[in-house]
Amino acid sequence: MSPTSKVLVITSCTKRKRKGRGKAKEIYMGPIKNIFLIADELNAKCFILSAKYGIISCEDEIESYDKYLGNMSKEEVKELMDKIKRRCEDLKGPWELVITNMSSKYAAILECPIVAKNALIIGTPPKGLRAEEARVYKFKTVGEWYSLMKRIKELLGEL
């Protein structure tokens, strides 16, 4: 995959965050950093599905927060989905490659149509993703997810 490829990376947010204000990719902590490194290497459009902000660019300035989709009321989820819909155009494509990293809760609310030739899916495929070829890597435990994050370059090579 060349650095000039048309690549989209989208991941859900994480519980672990650096305190304060900064670029989204600097606020979210843990193995998700591997996703951000790959996005940079591939010169990809990088987005995060945030329980507070909706869809944000990895470069957007945000304030650290403590919010989880699983603890939100139906009304809060509806408001979040409205925020997401306002950014769907940014995700549409068509993309040469889409890399996603989401749990089932987050994938279920990402209804934006995303069109791709290839997809590397870690966890659950987003509801709106349509890819000609897709590799799905499911995980049941946090340990399995950590392992997938460490192997992301290897997984890309399998496409």
C-alpha cells in the first residue's frame, strides 16, 4: 500500500485518555496508538467515533472526557447518532482501503455509508461499511484485542 493511497482509518474511542486538551490522537491512550501510527504511515484520513463528540478527526483538538456509549440513555444515543450523521460525508469514499477498530456497540451506531475496495476490520464491522474484500478479526477479550493491535502491520499484509 503506497503512502498516497486513498485510505480511511476509523476507530472507536477508548476509556484510557490523557487528561487535558490536545489532538484527539494524543488524548486517547493504550494500544489504539498503533492505529494512529498506521494511519500516519499510510497518510490515511483518520477518524474516531467518540461517545462525547461523535465522529472527529484524529487531528481535532478535544478536551479529555469520561463517557461510554454503554452507559448512555436512549436520548443521549439518539443525539450522538445525529452528530455522527452530520459527518457521514467525510467517510463515504470510495476508499482503496478502510481500517476499522470497533466493538459491537460502536459499530451498530455507525450507519454512515462507507464504500471500499478492501477492508481490515478489527472487532465488529460498522453497519454502513460495504467492501469488495474484507478481513474480519474478532476478539472476545481485552488481551485478544491488545494482540491484534500489536499485529496490525502484519494483518495489513494479509489483504
